[in-house]
Amino acid sequence: MNAPFRLDQHRRAWPQPLSAPPAGYFDKLPTRLMARVQPPAARPAWLGWLGQVPATLRTGLASTLLLGTFAASFWLGRGPTSSPELTAASLDQVPRTQLVDYLLTSEAHVDLNDMAELAPAPQGITKQYLQPSAQELTEALDAQPVESQSLL
């Protein structure tokens, strides 16, 4: 077991005396400090009146200016207003193939599975373009390549 430690039983070591400051140190100290202090930067003349305005009024002025700038940019930034009917009518004029190409190549990240959910094209739309005869259909089907398989 350790013996109990009592501080008053030990001798106190006195610190070494400090050396005296150089001669005239405290007389030269104020002038040395003032030489290091830079004068405040002069404000532009057109901002002189702003420094005389109380801080609360300056804060109110700044917030009003900020709010006015936001309102003006919002008001001036609006595009031409259009009705949904006009927008739908102008979208109907775009060809379907061009819409599909745009959706597949743009940054919309639309894949073919998303495109499968589109409404199908009206049936019979090709009747006005193609009017094949039976002979033309037979020739077109005969011209298709057939994979031949060997029967061994």
C-alpha cells in the first residue's frame, strides 16, 4: 500500500526571477503599437450617406431592395402565357416518329418499355398508303429469306 501524499510536507520550489525588460521598453511601446495599426480604409464618397443611416434602417432598405429585385426578376422572367388547349394543339402537329426519336435520344431517360405504354396508332392507317395486290404480297413474302435447316 502506498503512503498518503501530503502537499504541505514537500518543499516549494520558487520560480527563478525574471529578467528585467530592456531600458525604455515601456516608453517606446505605445509608439511602436501605433505604427503597426493601419488607418481604416476610406469609404467611397457615394456611400458616405449610408454610414450615417441607422443599422435597422439599412437592414430594412437591404431587405426591401432584395425583395424588389426578386419580384422584378420573377415578373420579367415569365414567358408568354398560353392556354393548355393551344399547347395540346401545337403538340398534335408534331409527327409521332419525331416525338419517339426525341424521347429516346433526349435526357428524359425514356426506354422502350415506357414507350410500350403509349396508345397504339390507329389501326388501318396504312390502308391509305399501301394498296397491294395479291400478286405483290406473294412476291414480297417469297422474297423474304428463309433459314434452311438440314434434316440429318
